[in-house]
Amino acid sequence: MSVYREVLTQYWGYSEFRPLQEEIIESVSSGKDTLALMPTGGGKSITFQVPAMAKEGICLVITPLIALMKDQVENLKAKNIKALAIHSGLSKYEIDHALDNCIFGDFKFLYLSPERLSTDLFKARVVQMNVNLIAIDEAHCISQWGYDFRPSYMKIIELRELLPDVPMLALTATATPGVATDIMDKLGFTEPHLLKKSFERENLIYVVRHTEDKHRELLKIAGRIDGSGIVYVRNRKKTREIAALLNKEGISADYYHAGLRFEDRTKKQEDWQQDRTRVVVSTNAFGMGIDKSGVRFVVHLDLPDSPEAYFQEAGRAGRDEQKAWAILLYSPADEKSVERRISVNFPGLDVVREVYTGLFNYLQIPVGIGKGQSFDFILGEFLSMYKFNALVATSALAILSREGYFEITEEINNPSRVYFIVGRDELYRFQVKNKQFDGFIKLLLRSYTGLFSQYVPIDEHILSRRSGLSRDNVYKYLVSLAGSHIIRYIPKKKNPVVNLLEERLDDKNVYLSSKQYIFRKDKYISRISEMLIYVKSETKCRSQFLLTYFGEKDAPRCGKCDVCLSKNEKSLNQKKFDAIKGKIKELLAGQPTEVLKLVRAVNFDEKEVIFVLESLLENGSIERLESMELVWKQKGRLF
């Protein structure tokens, strides 16, 4: 048995790796920079956790998702593996202490958010660590061609100078061939090295249902398919409405969105994972890091923004490799809503500047300062204070984030933490001189371990119950001990955090690249147009469509989706086929054209045009560029 299998068995209880996992592990263990493309639920974390455990030293894991980061750290601790996380919700004292632990405390994993990489404190400490591997999760975030670009990911390459001999493992579940190439380039791979598991999910059946009554169709689906499910919708109000509809019909359901209190979201998620609730109706806030194996259906009531988003969300069904369904409900009104969505997602640059000014006024930051600082951010309070439309303001904040001015984290649930900054002898002398604190200090030491070596999460409610003190008095004791320099006390908080990457600029100096704005808007339109083609197509296998989008050009038909089962591919007589083909060739010979624009420009029945387009794509007469536009191809040359 190899050392990697021994580690896998010892800590994870598995005797065999999943397909591609061992190949990735051997690649990075030999020192090769590696990009691994694995579909959602493919076991990506094993590919860096196992080789890191098999070597001396610590593994750096870079991820933008704080909740997922904290979950993985807790999972590793449960296996008696020493791991910690650094993110924007921690104080500078905690970060300083954590970095010291990584140097001197034989920790195996340090999870950190990408904006931490550029801090002077991290740069000074990381070179003192014995780093054996750098793992970059959600690696598509580094590419402006990707659907979720984050400027802070561009800082990762700076680790090359600090840790020149440490291999990098980049991981993602959603990358087109162009994005994959861009990831390797932006991370400075010594040579391109891509390991890819097919995105094909043989047990997952893709279905599109055209219907004017989505609610009725959803009830049919939930009634016919046993097991738990997820229903995705686009706004928070609909999550409540659809959950109420399902419950009224006797289908156990709950709703979930990012605007709920952390405790409520946790309870709803746990109820669903423990099968106390059968169906969760959610915005796209639900699903990251959730690995429930028995999900039998995922239904989208609204059109996703991109094939990447759809593939990831649909892929949460059937992780146990048993039959499951990914169903997208479509009505003609969805196309009009897409046009509205484009205008909301890309408000005018003047509106974006107004939101920039509003944000810095809300944070009370004067012009010329703020770089490197972090602030709590309550979106609802911000919107109410400045009367911004919620969707428009959220889109404007996303544009400003992509420009590199700041990043906004998800809501962080950080419990209160305590750390004794004095030794036991000094603490004893303090207790003797300050009898009023003696009982409370003893209660702290009885209730929690490790208080002298690290920041330990505490619960004021538990301390209140055990001591008979009110929560206010517990809080006063903790604050007083902190004021006496006996402990460091960090009260809990749950708000999202704004990390400022640049100082505040005067309004007239806020630069917004119109070129980048247009680029991102065009890419968005291209992706959502692909989704429109996906739902309208009646001739191309659903699985084959998605696999082709992700670069698997010779993907087979699945034989199980609604298109494959219908067996009624529309055949056109040769005369009409040639007429449509001629018009397509004429339009594409002039310039590359986005799919939806092309379909609308050809003056034939839309379904017939799509059928001919797919035929021409399959036989190589036309080609899809990385920009997702189509061009006419002849004898291997573009013209």
C-alpha cells in the first residue's frame, strides 16, 4: 500500500481513491504545478490534504469562502489534524498568533482568504514556514474570462517569489478550456500541466420543461421523485412563496437565502441535511460546501446566469452516484426577464460611482485613507440609509470589487473568543489581589481548555447559565479582565466585512474601466445566451451540450435526457437546411457573432435555425471562440 493510501485510510477511512485523485496527488508530490478540473462533489479536498499529510511541513489553502474554510478546519480537527484559518473576521492579535503557530506549532493546514496574501505581516511570516504545498481552491476566480473573477486572486502569484520551490495545485469544478489556460498562466506555472476528470455525470438526468405554469410543474416533480431536493429561484421573496406552496401541498419544505440570520440559516440547513425537511427553496446562496449524498432532484425555476453556475448547482444532485434529476423549468417570459437582468447587473457607470461614494460615506472613511483596513458591513442598513435599489446597488458593488477597490465577504459567524495573555503564576497573583474576579476566572478555566495557548471560542450564554450571572454581567467581567490586561476578549460578530484594497479616492478620481465594463457585460450576455440556447434546443442532448461547453468536444449522447428520449429530432428537407446554412455562412463570414444575435438575424423558424447551428458545430463548419462567439470555418482557417 502506498503512503498516500495509508494516509487516506488512517484519516479518512477509505481504502481506495476516486478516479483522478491519486494521479493529482502523485503529480504535486513530485513537485509539478498542477491544475485539476474535477466536477462538483468529485473529492477535490482529498487531492491536497492527503499529500500534505504525507510530507513534513504545512499546506497553504487559499479559498474565498470563509464558511467553507471554517467547516474544513473543523472537519480536520475532528480527525486530530492540526489546522487553522485566517480571514477578515479575525483581529490582528489572532492573526499574529495564528501565524506564529504555523511557524512553531507543527500545524498541517493554514486556510486563508486571498486578500491576506498581500499583507506585510503574512509576507514576513510565510517565508519562515515549512510550506510543502500551495492549494488554490475555486481557481477560476483568477481569470477575467471566468464567471466569478476576484482581483485578490491576482496576488497569488506573489507567493512564487516568497516560496519559489513549493508546487501549486489549482482546483476548480467549472472552467472552459480558455479559462483553464488562463489559470495556469496567471499562476505562473513552470509548464502547463492539466489533469481533468470528465465532467460527465452518468447518473444525472438533465431535463428542460417548457411550461406556462411552473408551480404546477414543480408540484408534479416533487410528487413523482422520491427523496430530498433543492429548488433554486432568483430572489428572496420567491423562496418563501415557493416553500409555502410546497408545504400547502403536503411536501415538507423550507426557504433559505443570504438575508436570514446565521442561526436561522444554520438551523434550516441542518434540518434539510438530517432529512427533517425534504426540500429547500433557495437563492444561489445555498449549496457551497454542502455535500449531502442523497439529493434526488435539483429544480431551477429561473434561468441561471451561465452554464458554469447551472452545472455547479445542478451537480448537487446525485452525489451518491445513484439516479438523480436536474430539471430546468422554462417559459417564454424568461427571455424578457433576461433582458431586464442584464440592465440590473450592469448599471451605468455614473450609478456605480454613486454607490462608491455612498459606501465610503457609510463607512465614514475620508478621502486618502482606508487601504488595508476592514469594516463590518450591513447591506440592509446601507441600502436604507442611501435609498439605493437593492439589486442595482449589489451589482454596482460587484463591479467596484472587480475593479480592485475592495472585497466584501459573506456573512461571518465568529463566536466570542478569549486568550489569556498572562502566565499561570501572574494570573494567580491577580486572583489573590482581586477576589471579585476569582470565581469568574475559575469558571472560565473549568469551562474551556487551551486558553493559555490560543484564542478559544466561548459562549457567554453558557457562562451565564453556569455562573448564575446575567449575560450583561458576564460581558462586564470579560471586558474588565481585558482592560486589566489579563485576557484578550473578542466579542462575537456576524456581519459581512468590507476589506479595502485601496484608499478612498476623490469622486472624480474613481477610475472605472469602460473597456472592462463592456468586456464583462459582453461575457455575461454570451453566457446567459448559451443558457437560452440550452433551454430552447430540442435536438442536442442536454449532457452533450454542457460537456461541449466545457471543452469535451467528442462527448457522447447521454440517452436519458428529455431530448434523447423524445427521439423526434426535427429533420429538415435539404433545400431548407441549405437555405438556413447559407444565411448563417453569410452572417458569420462578415464577423464573429454571438449565438442569440445570430439566431434572431436568420429569418427562419428559431428551432430550425438552432438545429442547423448545432449540426454545423458538430461537423466543424462553424467554431465557437473563447469569447463564446461563432465564426465560419473552412479548411481549418477562420475568415
